[in-house]
Amino acid sequence: MRSRALRADSLALALALALALVATPAEAQRQGKPRLEAGRVAIEAVGGAYAGIGGFLMGRVVGESVGVSMGVESDVTRRRVGYATGAAFGTAATAGFVYAVGSIGDTDGDFNATLLGAGLGLITGIAADKLIFNVGPPKPGESTRAQWAVINVLALLPSIGATIGFNSTRRFQ
């Protein structure tokens, strides 16, 4: 379990470094871009993750309800439709939140780049879950702390991607 938590911490650190490299203040000044504000970037990343979780939960309910209303009898199919709808809603909610916070004041960015970043973050999270972490139901006697750490890092990936996408296209209005 400790190695799984260490991998989650290492992944979070690598993503934070990537965000710092993408939007360095010196490069932003040369291009006439607004300076990055640490508080705004933190709100974009953390708030976007929670908006994505909320969007996922709403989308999952909507998707499963549509499956029920269409007469889908298989529980597995209903769950898959709910998961896909939840992923779409969560990605859109993450991108919307990051774009809204980033566009406050005299700055603006490209929503398509923000949405693309959130989508790439989602794909990275799914791949990391399947290839590296393989998060599943806890086994008897297994600590859930490490599992929750991994899940939180995976939930941050779409938000970090959206934040990178928005801030890489950030400009004055």
C-alpha cells in the first residue's frame, strides 16, 4: 500500500512541475500574457476537481436514468452508460469551472484548449488507474488511506489538464 501512495505522490509532483514549466512567468512576460497568480491557479485546479466530481455524479444519475427509461434491463449496461455519461459531464464541469475562474477580471483563454486539457487529463487518469494503480474494491485487511490518496490524485488529473490548457492560452481581453 505504501508504494501505491508513493506513486500517487510522485505523479502529483510530476504534474505540478509540468504545470510550472508550461506557464513560466518569464515566458509569459515575453509573450505579453498576464502573470500567473498562484491563488487563481490553485482555485482552478482544486475547484475544478470538485466540480468534476459533482458533474460526474450528476451525469451518472442522468445516464442511468436514461438507461432505465429506455428499458435497458442489464445492470452492467446501465452502469456503463452511467459511467460514460458521468465522465462526459464531469469533464465538461471541470473545464467550465476552470474557464470561469480563469476568465475573471481582464484575462481570457480558449475554452476549447481548456476542454481538451480536461479530456486529456481524464484519459491520463483512466490509463494511470488501469496501468499503474489498478484501484478496485479494498481487499480484506487492506488500508483504504492509500486507495483514497490514489483516487484523489486521479480526480485531480482532468482539472490539472484543464488548468494547463486554459493558462497556456491565457491572454488579456
